[in-house]
Amino acid sequence: MVQPFDLVLRNARAVTASDTFLTDIAIQDGRIVQLGLGLGVARRELDAAGRTVTPGGVDAHCHLDEITSGPVRMADDFDSGTRSAACGGTTTVIPFAAQRRGHSLRAAVEAYRQRAEGLAHVDYAFHLIVTDPTPAVLEEELPALIAEGFTSFKIYMTYDDMKLDDGQILDVLAVARRHGALAMLHAENADCIQWLTRRLLAQGHSAPRYHAQARPMLVEREATHRAIALAELVDVPILIVHVSGREAVEQIQWARTQGLQVFAETCPQYLFLTAEDLGIDESYHGARCVCSPPPRDRANQDVIWQNLRNGLFTVFSSDHAPFRFDGTEGKQPGGQQVSFDHIPNGIPGLETRLPLLYSEGVLGGRISANQFVELTSTNPAKAYGLHPRKGSIAIGSDADLVVWQEGRHVIRNQALHHNVDYTPYEGMELKAWPALTLARGAIVWDGQFHPQRGHGQLLRCGLHSLLPRPPVP
Ligand code: DUC
Ligand code: ZN
Ligand code: ZN
């Protein structure tokens, strides 16, 4: 007798990065096992007729339960963060295991592994953050960790406790080259920011809105160019994260015309927020939208849209960095309204990333549904060595799927599932929201959240597959 499948989604309009096709999707043991119309019976059947179905989102840049200093704490751990991800259609998250100066990278991985253990509702992997590239880190720890599936690392060019100087960056890039890992660069010029910050504060300008003035496009443009030059010197691909506007985009375009392998990521805040969201007066309200690089203006938003459409950007991530506005642990550390340079950097966005881009990008006629899938799922999976297990609707891939419901949906923080007390997008009217999310075949969202704590597995990443590899001789 033929065994029924665990689950079949019937008559889906499946969208991948390359194709759109009508199909049933049969799922067994958390994987897609058959595609085609008229598939056999299942223990559970769901009708997706008339609905678009995309691969679950891969959010390749988010911060969960990162260790912070002083009274400040991230609002989301691996439980609430992955809950929020699932309810917004994201089925894989890649947060960071951040090295602390004076400590080993291995210790960071172990600490974050423990922080995530048994909590996640969807699958997760880790990028490393290298803050102290000692000989032991460069020669022993990084190579060993890459071999164990931690194949990407972030390098900060700003923040006193994180930044590397150019020589250190070259050292880390050389390791990436040798082992095929992917380096992600946070490109802002630290000295310029510090100089501008001192001047602004000396003039009594301490409100949140001055955050944007302390980090103008110039500081991002310069660091983007420098990152590209350093990567050129080492001859290694890099990915520039959270690109905010025209001047940084131009540097990346230039690099591409030189034949350099420079990839780029952008985020919802550079499409939907502007510097005005940090405030137009001295009020503290705008601390909610303080993130780095800061949101720019409408003209820069247009540039980001154009370059999502024309393929300059490879990845669209949330850069979810969750801090509560009220209380003592978030945007008001110790309950104080602090000067802009002491406001914790980051905004929430795990749950809203996909709906924002699907609604305003796909249904708004700016990008195709295939491009949406490529940017939010397939390319991040390829960039971080998770493809084809993640990022596609294909036989053998994990059954990570989103069924879309088109129709008016107003974003309300009270309906979101993160642990942050606001969303920057409160009241925004969207044209769609996920009706259903499957994470390795488990229903985690169908208008209600269905907890699967511990279902999420730690993924070991392979090497990125964004570029063709030379044939094996
Ligand atoms: N950079 C990030 O990538 N995330 C949050 C804050 C920051 O500066
Ligand atoms: Zn960053
Ligand atoms: Zn980030």
C-alpha cells in the first residue's frame, strides 16, 4: 500500500528565484519529496489554490541575544526572535557569535550555541564577529571553525570595542581567501564619526536626530571604498552589509566594473525610513529609529529600490537589532535619555522584512516575485553555504515555505511577536502578509503562532556558492 505523505500543499503558485509554476508540494519528514499536480494523498492536506507560495525567508543578518555592556540588553533571545521570524515567513536566521576582545572566538561560539540551545522555533546558523584577530585566532581558531561550519564573519570598521584597523582587516581577509569563507563588512569610518560626534556634542547637539549628522553618507562611502580596496589587495570576495544609499552604491558599482567580487546587502530601513524618523526636533522619540548606518532620504531610498531591481544587491536582510524603547535596558539605558552617541544602535525587523518587500516591492510593481525570492531566500542561502537545503522549492530541500495572503494588512506592534515594545513601521498599510509558514514541514504560523521551541536546529554552513568554482583538475 502507498504510504501517505505527511503533508501536501495543493495547487500552489510556487515561486523560486528562477521559475513560477503551478504545483502540489508533497512533504515527508520535513523535506520536499515530490512536486507536480495530482500528487498522492497525505495525512494532512492544505489548499493553496490561487495563492503564491515562496521558499521560507533566510534572514542572513539579525542580532539575537548578543552580549552587550552596562544596563543594555537585547530584547529578543532565540525564543522570541525566531518566533517573530516564523510569524513573518522567515524560516532560517543567521545571527552572530561575537568575539569579545581578550577572549577566544571558540569561546564565543560555545557561548552563543548555549544561548540558542533548545529555544529556536526555526533553524539557525551563526556568523562570527572577529574583534580580536590574534595569531591564535587567525592561524588556528578561524580555520577550525570554518571547517566546522561557521563560514562567514563580520568585520566592523567602526565602534571602539569592535573595530579592526586596516592591517587587521587584511589579516582576516587573507584567512577568508585561504579557506573560502565570506567576510561581511560594516563600512563606516570610525575616526570621522568620532570627530563629528565630538563637535556636535560640544555644540550642545545631543538629541537622537544628530546620530544621522554624525554618520553622513561620506563616512560610509569612504569606508566602503576602503573595504573594496582591501579586498582587492587580498583578492577575495566580500559582502558589504547594510548599504544605505547612493554614495556607497556607487562604490560597489565601480568595484563591479573593475571585475571585483563585491557583494552587497541592504535592509528595509533604507527603503522605508528616512533621517526624519530620528526626529525633526530635540525630542527623544526618534531614538526608536537609531541604527547604523542611519536611514537617509527619499532620493537615497529610490537608489536602493533601483539597485534591488537591477541586481546590484545580492541580499536583503532585516539587521534586526532589538532594543525596547521603555524601561532601563534598551533605548533609555538605566532609564536615562542619553546623548545620541550612547543610544543602543538598532531597530527590530525580523517579522516585517518579508511582508514589507513583498508588498511594496512585488505587489508595488518594483521587483518581480522571482527577484523577491532571490533576495530574501535563495541568495542568502547561497552566500552562506545553505543552498540548496535552504532557499528553494525543490525536491530534497527543506520544507520551509510561505503561503501569501494578499489583501490589506496594517502593521501594529501589538500583533507582532518580537519582544520589542515598538515597530518603526507602526500603522503602515501593506498589501499582503504570510497566511502560513512551514518550518521543515511544521506549521509555525497560520494566523496564529504554533510554538515549536527546540525544533529549530543549528545549521553548519558550507562555503558560499555565489561564484562559480574552478573545475577540479
Ligand atoms: N550594525 C549592525 O549591523 N547592526 C546593528 C547596529 C550596527 O551598527
Ligand atoms: Zn553593522
Ligand atoms: Zn547588524
